[in-house]
Amino acid sequence: MTNPGEESDSFDLASFLPFLLNQAAEEASLAFQNVYKGRYGMLRTEWRVLSHLGMYGRMTAKDIGDRARVHKTKISRAVRRLEERRFLTRSPDEADRRSEILQLTPAGEAAYRDLSGVARDYDAQLAARFSPEDQALLRRMLRQLADRG
Amino acid sequence: MTNPGEESDSFDLASFLPFLLNQAAEEASLAFQNVYKGRYGMLRTEWRVLSHLGMYGRMTAKDIGDRARVHKTKISRAVRRLEERRFLTRSPDEADRRSEILQLTPAGEAAYRDLSGVARDYDAQLAARFSPEDQALLRRMLRQLADRG
DNA sequence: TATTGTTAGTTACAAAATCAACTAATAGGC
DNA sequence: GCCTATTAGTTGATTTTGTAACTAACAATA
């Protein structure tokens, strides 16, 4: 019979990277989530769409999905809600009539400016626990983990 | 009017920690998720419950929820499914009759041994991209981010 | 020992994510 | 041009999660 804590030769749940990453991600997302939820009633995917459009300018739903690695059905529904709330508009893509070009309205841009400001401060506050070198290293390692496994 | 990519003084979405952490967590969880899902039809919370019982031995639902930071309704449902599949049993807690002591069955322990072995290898593989010092630093930083904000 | 407050866990209902099927447009042969 | 395969995006059905309300047990105290 298995004796807990004994047979687990060298597997330590508390250090398991997927577990740690999830804990950290959830904790780090929480406070900022309350901001976009509280101020604009947005869900995470809506904030992602908004921030991509704000950051990179006009793009199609596919572009956003590829960049943010979000499934197209989630994008589709987030876009509809943002459109209903007048944060973005769609216009036909002349080059490919299956797609639509998405673009923030002035209201959408105002929300983006507001939220990205909060995000910048929040990020600085999160990172402030670590030395500048460690911060840079952390981001580099996370980026590498995010890139295909 | 906002000119994308220009007004965003110093906010870089691609370096935003909550975003990066989420991407890394999702990517890092994916392959292992396929294992417990494929082999045992488990959901993430079920794997978490199983791994906590396997790692730390008999505990109550509350104990698991506290350690894993998972809401009690999720734990409750995960426990029920694990019980239905005969991976764990409940027995009354003599000291507090509101609680039940959860414990893996031999089948549950076998699944835990199997999965924790895979997890150990998988973790090593994930971490292998970094030097031992960087690995240790990464885990330390993640643990700190996970600990209350 | 009543009374009030708290806690462990479950359940019901609402919100959201996932998956499959679908439409409309494009792309690549042939 | 015509046929088939692929792609962008939407919709509906199913599954999973989240929120609130609930039961039963415990704890503190007057």
C-alpha cells in the first residue's frame, strides 16, 4: 500500500510548474480583473480583445485570436458584446469578405486608455517585488514557456 | 484621436504579467491535461484533489480547498465524481461530523502513482530549458506571486 | 440551555466555456 | 470555369463554472 509522502520520490506538487503557474496567474489576474469588471462590466476575453485593438490598431477577429491564443467562438462572442456596448465597430474587409475589420470607437479607446494605465501601474506593482534583473528574467522565462509548450 | 502603438506610453501588453502568466500557465498545463483527461477522464480539479490526497494523505474537502485554493463547490463536485469512479472513499470525521475524511482507494493510489510519475517527468522537461539556478529562481518568484497577490 | 454566529458541505440556478455543425467566402488544382 | 478543400466567423447544444441559498453541525456566550 502506498504510504503518502513517502512513495512520491521526487514529485513535489507544490513545486510542480503547471500548478505554480496557475496559482500565480490566478492570483495576479484577480485584482486587475476586478477593475475592468467593475468599471466596464467586461469579461476577460473582452478586455483581451479591447487591449489588442488598443495596442495594435485595426485587426480582424482571426488576428486577435491568433495573437491572444483565444478560440474563435470566444472572440466572436466578446466582439459582439463589445459592439453592443459601442466599444468597437466592424467594417467589411475588402480584401477578404469573410472577415471584418474591427476598430475601437472613441469610447473604446477611452476605456483602453483608462485600463491600460491601470494595467501599467498594476504590473509595476506586481513586479516591484523583484530586482530589475529578476523581473526581466521572469518575463523572458514566461515568454519561453508560453511559446509552444 | 488615439494613435495605436503610440499613446501607450510604456504599457506593453506582451509583457504584462497577468497576460504572460496566463499564457504560460495554459501552455504548460495543456500537455499534462491531455494525460489525466485521456487516461482517466479527469478534469483539472479532479486531478488536483487526487494529487493532494496522494501527496498528503487523508484529508477533508476543506483541507484540500485551502491548500489548493479551490472553491468548495468545485471540490464538492470533484469529490463526488472521484467517488463515483471509485478513486476515493469518504468516512465520517469523528471529531467533526460536518466533515468527512477523504482517502484514496487502491485504484486512486494507482492513478496517483501513474500520474505523478508523468507529472515529475513533464515538469523536468518543462524546466529543462533553464539553468538549475534559473529554475529555482522561477519557482521562487512564482510562489511569491501566488502568495496573496 | 437558548441564542446567535460561524463553518463544512451540498444543491439549484445563472453565467460562461467547450464542441460540433453550419454558412459564406476563398484557394488550389485540374 | 468547375470541383474539392480550407478558412472566417456564427450559432446551438452540452458541459463546466460561479453565485446564492440552504442544511446540519459546531462554538461562544449570556
